Amino acid sequence: MKNRIIHQLFFKVLLAGFWIFVLSACKPIENEGEADWATVDLSIDQPEANGKSRSVSTDNMGTAVILAVSTSTTTISSSTYLSDYYARGLLDLSSGKVQLSLPLNVPLRFAELVFSESLTLSQILSSQPTIYMVGFSDPITISGEEDALNVSISLSSDSDITTPLVMSFSPENSSTEIPVNNDISVKFSKIVDSTTVSVNTTDTDCSGSFQLSADNFITCIQMSASPTINNSGLKYTVIPDAELEYYTHYNIKITTDVMDMAGNTLTETVTTSDGFTTGVQTAGYFDEAVFDEDIMGN
């Protein structure tokens, strides 16, 4: 009898211990998350890479994603920004800032992924575009005492070896009857560093990476201002400082000084093979013809 009572008590104690273990193991994850995570404002420093600053103008903006990853992460693939991360967010390229919810007391590092197009995070996750620049910060541990951090990430162009190409010119090659007040544009295959697309706004010397000439680049047409950028940063447009000459043949040249954001340059200078020709001064011809006809009629 006594042994049976002892066995029953032992069983009850064992059962109570089991339920205590089960209940503690089933504690909601979100409660742990509230205690172990903190929201931190990150300012990403922009050191130079390949001799060029990582920052881009708002007219020439791609997309950058900041990931908080394990310190063991040394390469980035689509799986990394799809699942293998602590936190992720789009970097505001104009301010270099992003806000992330980060785990406390966990060694981690930050990775920056730069894409050539202006994309939303959902577009990146669905289409998984090619990463054309990537960089990592030094390891860091968030203690919970900081609500803002400055982080330095040095970008590498190792993931981008694609050289930019000239895709088209406007006016198109071999086109004729182009108005003398027409603007001139070039479209690239990828976003390039806007500071490397330059024109001469001072005189008729053939300087700058974007040139227009009527004498095979012995002299060049002076431009009114630096190029404007549109078409998601792919197209650059310039306006001559004065109207072009009537019925004159012009060629456009883009030099190898043009460089993309990863430091890749054009492999060769690109010049229109046939160029374009401006139209004739039709109004003057009509007036002259009418004048001659009046003279003959009289």
C-alpha cells in the first residue's frame, strides 16, 4: 500500500514536470521578439569604389537593398535576400538611410545589394534581377542601447563585369531633314555614372565624352549645358548652344570615358557611321522662287 502511494506521488510529480516543460516550450515567438529585437536607424557611409563614389543623383537612381546577415555570409545570391537574412530594407539613395528591426546581442554584418534599375522591394523579390554591385560591412553586435548607427560599406564591382553599350542615337543614323534646333541624345544599355557623360559648353574643342561634329571631329559643336537624364537613367540628351547649320552632315561620338556605376567603361569609342543631315532652309527657297516668279511676270 505504502509503495503504491509513493508510486502515485512520483507519477504526479513527473506529469507536472512534463506539462511545465511543454508550456514553457510553447511560449509565443513574438513575445521573445519584443524583448530581443530593436529598431535601428542606419546611415550608410558611401566610400569610393573603383575610383568613383557609390552615390548617384536622383535623376540617375537605381535601387539598393540593405540586408542584416550572419557574419559567416561572404557572398550574396537570390536566396540570401529572399530568406537568409535577419532584416532587409530599401536604402534611400538620396540620404543614405534605412530603418531596420535588428536582433540584439547577435553578431551580424550588413550587406548592400545595388541594382541598375529603379525597383520596389516586391519587384526585386518577384523578378530577382541581376545584382550589379555588392558590399559588406564589418561585423557588429547590436546591444539595444543604440537607436542610430553609422555603417561603412565598401562596394565591389566583382559581381558586375558587364560593360555598358551604346544602344541608340537620336537623330538616328542616316536620318535626313533633321530640324536645325533638334536636340541630340544617346541611350545606353545600363545606368552609367552621370559624371562621366560630359560635353563642352565653353568652346568648339572636341572635349567631353559626348561630342557632335560637322568636320569629322576637327572641331565640335558647343553645347548649351550638361546633359539631362531620363528614361530611368539610360538616356542622355544635350542641346547645342546655337542652331545647327542647314543642310549639313553631323556625326555623334561617345568616348570610352563613359563608365558605369561599377567602374566598367565602354570597350571602344562609338561614332555614328553615317550620322544625320539637317534639312534645307525651305522658307528661304520659297520666298526666292516667288520673288523670281514675280520678276519674270512683270
